[in-house]
Amino acid sequence: MPKVVDPEARRDEVVDAVFRVVRRAGFEHASLRNVAAEAGLAIGSVRHYFDSHTDLMVFAMRASLDRVAARLMERVGPLLAEQDRDARAEGAQRMLSELLPLDDQRREETTVWLAFATAARTRPELEPLARESHDGMRKLVRRIVDGLARRRPLDAELETERLAALIDGLTLEGVLRPDRMPPGLMARTLRHHLQTLTGRP
């Protein structure tokens, strides 16, 4: 009797293999052949689920985006409902910390995402997802800024870009220079910035 394969589970296996190849060797090495070998599959098996390399890369980038978004959505409701200023700042830090390479899982995720985002500069098929990520992150940060800066006269648009730029910079430094930007320093820097938005020293 032939083995029954769950298509969704198999696609997830292949995507995880894409992520491993990208982390280890870079985006340009994530060919169908290399990904199939990483997943322990014949290349024909990968082609059964993905029509082309482009199809696979778009699917993998979407999966990367969705995995982080799912974790953020778990936190956004309680954060927006919180009335206490200090509790809002702590909740905002927990939420935004999901975007920073503070542990092995998040470091692997951000390494993969940076590779995809860089590739999107020259690969038109990836650019819409890169733009979606950029816009979604700004919307999230704007909601956090609005929540933290209640009753304070702040330029919300400017503060949104300032906080988003801080997240981007910490992420880049945390991936490229973890010896100079370790998790503790990233967390303290983010906490200090959020405290400035609430008016706390």
C-alpha cells in the first residue's frame, strides 16, 4: 500500500530545508537541487509541490512572514487593552522583542528574513512580500507608539519611523555582529527607547 503523504506537512518540511540552506550558505545556494538534498528528497518530489524555484522561494518567504506574524498577533490584543502606562511599555517590549534575534530561534528567523529581504531588491517576485513586511511592521509600530504616547504631544509619524529604524538596526547588528550587539544590549536599548516614549526616565 503506497505511503500517504500530507501535502501541507511536506511543504513545511521543504520550507524548513530552505531556511536551513539559507542560514548556512545564503539565499543564492537555495536551489531546488540543494533544498531537495537538504530535505532528504528527490528533486522530483520537490517539483511535485512547487512548480519552480520562484514558486518555492515565494512560498518560503510567505511562511517566514506568517510565522512571526502569528506570534505577534498573540500579543497585540492584550497589549492594546492594557491601560497602565508601565504595563503597556512592558507589553510593547515583549511584542517588539519577537522581531529581534534574542535567542537561537529568533536569530535563525531574522537571518533568513534578512536574506530574503536583501534578495527582494533584485528579484521582483519577492518584492511584494518585502513591501508587505515593511508596511505591516510600520502599522504595528504606529499602534504601539500611539498607545505609549497617550496624553503626550509627540510626532507619531516621526516616532514610528524612529522606533522602526531602531528595530531594523538592532536586528541587523544582532545578526551580523552578535559579539558587539548581544541579546542583553539589544533588550536594554529597546527598553530605554520605549521608556522615552512614555515619558519615563
